[in-house]
Amino acid sequence: MDISGWISRRADWSPAKTAVRFEGREIGYAELDAEVRRLAAMLDGELGVRSGDRVAHLGLNGPDLLALLFACARLGAVLVPLNWRLAPPEHLYILQNCTPKALLVEPEFIAATNGIRDRLGGTRLVAYGPPRDDWRGYDALLAAAGDDAGQPRAGPDSAVMLVYTSGTTGRPKGAVLTQNALFYNAINAISAQDITSADHVLTVLPMFHVGGMNIQTTPVLHAGGTVTIHRRFDPGATLAAIDDDRPTLFLSVPAVIQALIGHPAWAATDLTSLRLVGTGSSTVPEALIRAWLDRDVPVTQVYGLTESGPVAICLPEADAAARIGSCGKPAMHCDARIADDAGNDVPAGATGEILLRGPNLLSHYWNDPAATEAAFSDGWFHTGDVGHRDADGYYYVDDRKKDVVISGGENIYPAELENVLADCAGIAEFAVVGRADATWGEVAVACVVPRDGADLTPDDVRALFHDRLARYKHPRDVVFMTELPRNVMGKVLKYELRKTLARPAG
């Protein structure tokens, strides 16, 4: 069985039960199943999508993205959800790397995509809504399609999601998740959060991330519950939805929590419907966790990566208040261990790299066998994160080996920014590191040594990133230095830069 059966079986059991709520529309399981089948017929007939073909999506959150995931699952095709915050050159790299059969784009992203469309080869371009600017119209294609593409053509080992995560070399890697991986991820999430058909999830995080898609959204559909989707996060709208729609589950990241508790409506919002709030994506400050606990709402942390689906380690609800700072224990179908550089287990309390093993993990990196081989050792996936496990078996994340900056829940890899700085003739040396920030958790800071005679200002440096990288990746600060700290081999000591940036000015 493929994962589209989650919807079709629920449609048999409880056809009128609301599966998705979106902008005033309530979609029952039977209606969602019909949409999935019709969309699969459109992909199969009108767009020629076959098993193994990639189908890319560029747009905000909505039921269309969920239907597309399950339609791809039914055909054995692979959904490529694009981060709408990326710049067109970044989208171009991903699209040329995965060569999708079709690209479905929401209207607000058509203009930007038109700038790269002539380099997309034979990809069939579809605009949501009516036809426009030589794009095929989604509505017309769907109307012309049949009601069903026939029997499902995929199984548990078929790839179903290809999710790109930025790499340490500055180029994103595509993590391939199979239908089996999404199934076991759902079981991990359901078990960790005690999700049932009575649950109602409020989803505001972007669903192009595995977090927004797979920590609560798809698991609650597997369980037969309801998900309310917001197109994008807005603190006022989120608090109003908690007040009015009465969700039982909510997923957040530190920047979202900060925005919520800083909103004027926070104190007056009725949070009593929430039985659990999930959080993660980076180290979560205790003050943000206590903001929920002080309102009698339990908070559970989830640790994982794009490559793990992402649910890998979870904090049990019963330990929410007693184990603040811990990401918990391994999920139901995921093993974890802490190992030293030689791959040996370290004792409780000692730091090492977090390794994972389980059916929820990626099968491989798309078109990158070298990266796949480097990521696994004897079946264990190397996360690149450094942590420790206490004597009771609870895991803690201490640092990140890969120097990734996590700002507002988004991963920013310094190598991407450093590739841009390398193109500036006026810069002699450069490095990008993260600095703690009260609002975003971390922000990227560019440390720059100008060349002799170069007349550079911070604005000049920031301007280098315009139209090159997504705005959230741009450095929030530029610090000029006379030299960068290096070891005897000439490697920049980024931990020294982080310590320098952490010192009070003056």
C-alpha cells in the first residue's frame, strides 16, 4: 500500500469527517480523496507524469500541496516542495538538479519563475488558477482530467519526497524520502505526541520543510484527525485561530514563539484547547518554553533533520517541565547513539556526534553517491550535530559540527554566503558565523577583512547578496576586522570568531 491509502481508507471509514480546514473551506476525507485521485489523473494524463518522475511545487501552504503529495504517492512520482523564500538562481539550481517533469507554481511566484523558465528544459509549467503568460492553467488541466488514474502504482520503497537541504559546500543536496520513511515518521510522531483521530492540528510553519509537513500535519491525517492550514505565519492570525478554532496541537520554532509572546493579544488568548505544543529546529531558550509552561501548556521538543523525515528524538509530554533543554529519547522507530570520531559509543555525559538509524531516514542523496556514502557508516547516519546523553537516556544537542546557522527555523549555511563574498575584489578575507539573537535565535554575521585601499562599507557588503540569495540568508551584520583567527594550517577558527562576536561592544 502507498501512503495515499491514508486518505482513501479514512474516506471509507469517515467520509464526512473534516480532514483539512483552509480559509473558510472545510474538506472532508471523501472530498480530499476525490481531489487526490483527480489530481493523480491530471498528472498522469495531461502532464505525462510516470513512476519515478519528479513534480515540483512552488507556493505557500495550502490543501493543494497536501493533495499533490498524496497524488504523487499514488502514481509513484516524487514531490519536490520548493522553498518559496529562495531567490530564482537558487530555484534554478534545484530544478536543473532534479529535472522535474512538471513545475506547479502559485500566481505570486510566476514573475520570478519567468526569469529562469528558458533554462528549465522540458519541464512542463503549470500556473495555479487560469492560464497566464504562456503557462498552462491548473484549473483547466484538472477539469479535463478523469476522476482517477487507476490503481496505485507505488509501494513502500518508492521515493515520494525529494527535499533539498543546503550543504556545507554551499550547494543544496536533495534528500530522498521513501513512502516507507514517511510511514515510519508518521508512526514516530503519532507515538511521541499521542496523536489520535480526535486531534486538531494548527499548521502555520512552511510545509516545504519536513518539519511543517511531517511533524504534525501528515501524521494527524494518518490518524484521521483534522488539520487547519494557514498560508503563512502571522502572529495575530495564529493567536486568533488558537482562540477561535480550538486546536489541540501546534508546532512552533523559537522565532514563532517569540513573535507570539510579544504580540499584544498573547495574554488574552485562550490557550486551554492546546494539549501539547511541539518545538525544535534549533536550541530552544528556556524562557520561550516557560512562556507556554506558565500558561499550563506542555511543550515537547523534537529533534531531527530533513534526512530523518524529521522525527528522530522526542521529549515525552510527561517530561516537558522536568527536562527543559532536552530533546528527549529516540522515537519509536529510530535508534540514536552518541559516538566519538572513531565511531565508538561515548559514556553518559560525554559529548560526541549524534548518529541515527531507522526506516524513517532518507534512502540516499539525489544524484550524489559520494555524499550518501559519506553520510552513512555501518548503517548509521551521521547528523553532524554534537550532543550528549545523560544517565537516564535523555539526549541534548550541544553544538553543530557543520556550522549551520539556524535563524527563525531556517537553516543558513555559511558556505553559501562565503561563496558570494569570494566574488568581491575588495575583500581579502572573510568568514560567516552565527551570533545569538533574541528574536531569531541566531543571525548570520559576515566577518570581513578589506583589501588594502578598498573603500567598503557594511551596506556595500550587504548589497553583494541582493538577487543572489534569499533575503533571510543575508548577513544581519557586517563586522570589519584586520585579520581572521587561524590555526597553524591556515584554517579560520570560527569558534574564536563566535566568541569575539559574543563579547559586549566596547
